Amino acid sequence: MMGKAGQPVFFDVYRLVRQVSWDRNLFGAKILREETARRA
């Protein structure tokens, strides 16, 4: 993973992980909003 050959791979993985966690956060926020609306 060292050097120029490994850098693009690392950044691709990093971007993918960020995208997945971002999607999960949006999904969690949607669930939380529905829960609060149901309770109110």
C-alpha cells in the first residue's frame, strides 16, 4: 500500500467507506424522524 501505486486504491477505499457511512447516517436520521413523528 506504499508509494504511488497504492495511493489511488487507498483513496478509493476511503471514499467508499465515507459514502457508506454517509448513507447509513441519512438512513438513521430518517428512522429517527419517523420515530419522533410517531411519538408526538
